[in-house]
Amino acid sequence: MHDLTLTTAVMLCVAAALAGWVDAVVGGGGLLQVPALLIAFPHLAPAFALGTNKAVGVVGTSAAAVTYARRATVDVRLAARLGGLAALAAVGGAFFAAGVNSAVLRPVIMALLLAVAAFVVLKPQFGQKPSGSVSRQRVLTAIVVVGAGIGFYDGLLGPGTGTFLVIGLVALLNMDMVTATATAKVVNVGTNLGALAMFTYQGTVLWTLAPFMALFNLAGASVGARMALKRGSGFVRGVMLVVVVALVGKLAFDQWGT
């Protein structure tokens, strides 16, 4: 922390605000926040960047979840179930994170993200409007896939979690993009808290820095949630595609860049 200059502090706060905005709209704020931390502190172990990112992100995500809950139609009971299960699953994912060979999994994640992007482009009506009620079996499937599966993945690796959450909720529960994003924020709070608990236990959070970045992340998240609610599913869909392309580019660089 002794290397923190005014310029670096401003850069981190701007990155936190932009990350909060992106996270509130569709997820993927870690794309900005984690690299910013690693640039600010070149000798920082990646685990500290990930842990601090979770500590900062949970504040903005919580603010976005509250904003969505007040202004959008959210099934609070379903969201709470998903979020609770996701929190437990994320703890498990974070526990196993140290033993994961990221180089093996990155191509799989990139393929999944590209498939999501292609599907959203080829199906322009996907998630534009809610499409009726769903069966109890599909709700249970969503709880397992979205809550346990994606929650575990968020704790384990994380890239694309927000996108996978939204797509899963639209596909399994016939939600529109805005409602899916609103529900995903509640689930994200759960996954962030679960992973943060493990990072805190491991001592990999910069608590002297996180509160200051969290204030800017909160501001960005509040603006992002309001914009998504105001502009609707088409806006969320567009931002999602941009984030997916950026995620694939980042993962490709991590895999094959020098």
C-alpha cells in the first residue's frame, strides 16, 4: 500500500466505478477491477486482486440488487433460494480455486461465451419479453444449475458469471433480460459473499483499500441499475454482447498472449 500514489488512487477509483456500472447492467466488472489492481500493484499476488475485487464488488452488487428489487418485478423468494445456494457453492468453488489448472479451462469458457454470443445474436427476441409461467421441475432445475452450478463456478474461476446467470435465468425461467438481470444481482450477492468469506479466511483481501474503492463501485452500480431499468432488455442485451467479446479477448490473451 506504500506505493499508492494519487494518480494510482484515481485510476483505481475510476476502474471501481466503471466496474460497478458494468456489474449492475450485466456482470463482468472484474474485467476492469482485477487488471486495475494488478497494474496498480505489479508485485501483488493474483489472489489478493481477486479477494479485493470480491470485497469491493459485493457492495456495488448489493446496491444494484436493492435498486432492481424496488423498481423491477423480482420473485424475492426464488432469488433468495438461488442466492443462498449460490453462496454455499461459491465457498466450495473458492476452496478448490488454488488447485485448478486455468489453462485447461479457459478454452472451454471461451467456447461457451462465444456460443452464448452467437445465440443472442441469432435469436434477437431472446429475453426481450417474458414468455409465460414455468413448471416446478424447471424451477428446480434452475435452482440447481443457476444456484449451485454457476455459484460454484464463480468461486472457482469467475469470468462470465453474470452473463451465464442472465442467460440461464432467461432460458430456464422464461424471464426477460431486465428481470433476469435483477434476479442475477441477488444471486451475485450470494456468490460474492460466499467467495469473499473464503478469501477473508485465507487472508487475501486488501482491507485498507477495499472500502474506498467500494464507495465508487457503489456509485457506478447505482447508475448502471437505473440505466438498465430505464432502457430495457435491448440495452442489457447490447451491453452483454460487448462484455462477452471483451471477456473472450481477455481470456484469449491470458491463454496465448505473452
